Amino acid sequence: MTDYRGPATIDGITVEVHLSARFEPIEGQCRWAGRAAPNEALTRKQRSGQNAQLAIGQNAAEIKLSEPDPWGRVRISGQGHPPWPAAPGD
């Protein structure tokens, strides 16, 4: 699978993200995760404990937001087909 680094929208909050995906053969599905650049509104959203919607272009997926790291980057995780375009040859 591929990685994605670039702009995304999480519940209307525009952020820069770095995400990567991997196929889990035992589960038979793709899992993907990464981090969003520090953003106060996103940190407040994460603290609410609710799932969120991540959009990259016209593609969207439900995500889970986890605790920020020491640099303020919020962890993002999702499953299923990643919401970013595949790289040529993937």
C-alpha cells in the first residue's frame, strides 16, 4: 500500500496529515494510521471522545482520534480502503 502526506479535512478542520496503510491478512482488511499536524481545534475534538470523519479530496472515511503525542500531533486510525488516491502501480 501507499503513504499519503498532505492536506485533509477532519470534521471541517483543515490539517496536514501523514498516513500509511497496510493489509492485515488474518483480518482480511486494510488498516491505516498516522498523525495530524498540531491543531488546537483537532485536539479539542479528540478530547470529546467521538469518532470523526476524515476527507481527502472527494474521498472520506470514519476515523478514530487518539491522544496527542508530546509534539501535539493527534493520532488518526481507520480501517477499510484508505481515503487517498493510490500511487501508480499500486
